[in-house]
Amino acid sequence: MIEFPPDQAAKIEEIKHELHKIGVNINQIAFAANAKKIKLAKRHMGALDELRAALPQVRTYLQAVVSEQRRRGIRLFRAFVEANQ
């Protein structure tokens, strides 16, 4: 498998980690609101719901970008190997 250069791989992992932390925070806020520990306006609950719906889409998009970059890297590697045979 073609991997990313270390600096790019580290940045991708950092983004994934930040997305996870954002998701955890959103879930904690929603849980506290549902348990009546905090009071949120309906518009704020709506915004939380939108964020909860959007985060999986962002993760999916990020994974698609990573997959496409790997496919491109594999194609370039194969072309390089064929050219040097």
C-alpha cells in the first residue's frame, strides 16, 4: 500500500482526531441537554442536530480524499515500475 509522507499522514491523523473530539463534545452537550442538566434553546438543539448529522459526512469525505490520493499514488507507482522494466 502506498502511504502518505509522514508530515501529511500526521496532519490527516490530527484532523481525524479533532473530528472525533468535536463529535464527543457535541454528544456531551446533547446528553446534558436531554438530561436537563443544561438548558438550550430549540435553535441550539437544532444546530447540534445539524452538526451531529454533518460530522459523519465530513469523515466520509476525508476518507474519500485519502482513498483517492492512495489510488493516485498506486497508479503513479505502477507507471513508474512499467517505465523502468
